[in-house]
Amino acid sequence: MSSVKTDKRKNSKSDSALLSHTIDIFTFLILCLFPLFVMDRYYNILQAKYYFYIGSVVLLVVAVIFAGCIEHNKLEQYFTSFKWNEFIRKFSVTDVALLVFLIIAGISTISSDYVYESFWGNEGRYSGLFLLCLYGVAYFCVTRFGKLKTWYLDAFLIANLLVCIFGITDYFKMDLLHFKVGMLEEQKFMFTSTIGNINTYTALVGMVTAVSAVLFATENKWKKQCFYFASLVISFFALVMGISDNAYLSLAALFGLLPLYLFKDKKGVKSYLMMLAAFFFR
């Protein structure tokens, strides 16, 4: 009997590990490869990233179901053994807020005079109900089957520092990627790095700045602190050189809200002052 229980525990561990690795791969795709993914320079950058995200979420769902089938042997057993009550009981405020948002978006889509366009978002930036639902699916898969790991944030910073560097070089009209060859002169300032639209680029760099700032302030190992500080300084330059008003909103939110988290001890105050100095004397 004891050997049977041991085997079951080993199997459950390997199954949960399979689900965990699935979430790891998806997280790496979205945090690291997605920002850098480009097919035909800026000519189809929005469509390329849109389909990249769709493909990533579809692969995620298939992989999660596949892992569940392995765990429960058969797909039917997987769904019948699923404990819906337990799933719903674990809902957080964020989960409920997301569901309410999706319901409101659904009602808005149905009530629209352009239901097709509102669902697919094909007349704008593809931010229709379909994409919002994919966000919801990815969110619940990641939060239910994955766990936050430190390397997620480190990998995010390393990959997106490239985005920042290309943004800085684009500001100085170096065009290292040769993405702006053949573009109209008046359109060149509207696109930058591997992101495209300067507002979207600034929003992403703002996240790099925020992650770098928090990790720098909370890290105790000096080598990692140096890396996070370097990442913070580079993102400061990239943020300002993005030539978007979003940069000032991001910085105002960062420096305005950080004290709420950092001013618990002297180390937090010191880190905050260092970040302020790095920004104003960059």
C-alpha cells in the first residue's frame, strides 16, 4: 500500500511539473519573445504580434488540456474530476474584476452597431472582444496552474533591455535594425524599436522601469543590484527618448507610488533617493 501511495505522489508531482513547465514556456514567450517578434519591419508589425499572441494562447490551452489528460488518463475524466466549487471558491477580487470587465465588454460588443468589428477589433488595433477573452483565458491558466518565479522578471528585463537599446538608437536616427528604410520622413518618429507605435513602446518601457526599480530596491545581493540599477538607468533613457506623453505619466505613477512600498525602512528610503538621483542626473 505504501509503495502505491508513493507512486501516486510521484505521478502527481511529475504531472504538476508538466503543467508548471507549460506555464513557464508560455510566460517566456510573452515576456521575452513577444516584444522582439517582428516579421516585415513596421509594415505588418501589429498583425505579426497579434497572431503571435493568438498562437501562444492557443498552444497554452492545448498544452494545459494535454497535461490534464496525462494526469487523468482520459479527457472525459479530466473534466468530470474538475472541482468547479473549489475553482470558484478560490476567486480573488482581481478574478471577479476581470470577469465583470469581460461581461461589460461582451454587452458593449453585442450592443454595438458594428458587432463584427467590435468582436475582432479589425478596424482598430485588434483590441476587440476576442483579444480581451484571450487575455482572460491566459490569465486564468497562468494564475491557476503556474507560480511566480524570480527568473520570469530577470528574463523579462534582459529581453526588453534590447527593446530599450533599439529605442535609444532610433532616437539618434541610427536605425540599427534598418526598419525605417523606405519610410516617409514624417512617419519615422511615430515608430521605434521592435514595438512600433511610440505610445505602446513607452508603455512597455514603463513596465521595464517599474520592475527594475522594485527589484533594485528589494534585492540584497550586490551583483543583482548592479544589474537592476543598470536596467533602471537604461530604461530611464529609453522612456524619455520615446517622445511620448505616456513617459511622464509612467514616471509620475512610479515616483508617486513607490514611497508607499519603500518607505518602511532606511534601505527603502536610500534606494528611492538613488533612483531619483539616477533619473535627474542621467
